[in-house]
Amino acid sequence: METVTAAPQLARRQCSLTFIGNATTLLRCGPFTLLTDPNFLHRGQRAYLGHGLSTRRLTEPALRIEDLPRLDAVVLSHLHGDHWDRVANARLDRGLPIITTPKAARRLQGRHRFRHAVGLRTWESQTLVKDGTLLRVTSLPGRHAPGPAQALLPPVMGSLLEFGPVTGGTWFRLYITGDTLMFDGIDEIARRHPGIDLAVLHLGGTRLPGGLLVTMDAVQGADMVELLRPSSAVPVHYDDYTVFTSTLDDFREEVERRGLAGHVTCVGRGETHAFGGSGPLPG
């Protein structure tokens, strides 16, 4: 009988994250390679947010689309110009599965001809299978603005990525917040999905004209870490555009003040970090 060594077993339980910039990451979870919120505009270019609003990019993405490995899917939190830009629209493979909100999926399928865009309502899931491993992506609650201001912004979803053997069980749980504020839906996530291995936090304290906060700032980001207690939390979406008002240093200081720094891992643009899962080893 062939003996499976501990190193390959552990590797199958890991998820690595490469931070490309803004909310764009490259995730390798077992055999799956995923891209999140593709934004490849260059420094100085503008992302368009609708209603005549735009924001200027201040940084360079760490990779170009041409540098990416072969992808299994894209996970898209919402259809905003700093999360799905004109570069992604022109250069990504139109046959890629794109897992997103129903409104974004309809637009991507119709106007942009991404024929495998799938729209998930809150708590719905989509599964992918590859090399004996199952990946389940579940849409989680998100709120991009308070009260009636929600109508000004596209619907947003968080995403729970769970992967493990097709025979059952979960090796790794990853939560991507999307552009959400803290609200009662996050409490429901904490109740339904304890034991998150990695949380990717969209921060930045994005403000609309007039000062309306529409993404988590340092305080709300620390609130989320305190509530969910993931094994690790990676901050993203904090300094790439002019609409951001809350810095990475603000977040670091807040989690340090609360004694939560041990839960936070900062990954620089172009860097890759591997995170281990808490699920049982494959047998």
C-alpha cells in the first residue's frame, strides 16, 4: 500500500494568498486557483463607481492579467469599477466561472458575455470539484452602505470558501468580507460559521461625497476580528484609491490596542503567504 507522507497531507489543507492590490488576490486552495475582485488598472487611472463618481488609483497592481496562472474561477463581491475594471472585462477568459451576486451575473452574462457567470442569493452555494477535492462557495450577507444609501451602490456579497475531500469534511474555511460595513448580518455569519481559518477584510474606510462611510474603517475591521476570531485575518483594500480614508496603520494600531494583533497577518503587494487549515488531515 502506498504511504502518504505528512507533508503532502498538510499541503492539501493549506490555502495560499498572493496580494495583487486593492481587493484582488490570487488564492491557491488545494488544487484550485482562484482570483478575487479583479482590478488591474495602473497608477493614475480612474475607476468609475457610477452616478458620476470616480476615484484615482494610487498604486500599481503587483501582477498583470498576463502574469496569472490558469484560473479555475473568479469570486467577485460586486460590480464596481475598483473590483471589476475595464482591463478585467477586456482580458479575462469569457469561459471562466465567475461567482458573484445575481445582479452582477446578469450584467456579465448579457452585456459582457461572460457565459459562466453565476449569481448567488445570500446563503446560496456553488460547488466546484477538481482532483478529488470539493470547493463550496457560499454567498454571505454584505451591506455596502447604511439605510437608504444602499440604493446608490451595487449589491455586495461576502463569500465563504470551504474546501475538502469529495467524500466529506472540510479542510479549510476562508471568508472574504466584500465591501461591507458591520451590521447584524455579520453576527449571523459568526453564528452559522464558527471556526473560520482565514478572513480577508475589505477595509479602507471608503467615503462617498458628504462623508458617508461605505466600507469598514479600522474600528469596524477590528470589531469584525473580535467577533469572528478567525485563526488569521488579512487586511486588503486600504490604500489603493483616493476614496480611502482609513489606513493600514490605523487598523494595526486598533487591533494592537484590543490585544488582537495575533489574529492579523499583513501581506504586502506581490507577497504570498500560506495559511494552514484547522480541519482534520486527509486519511
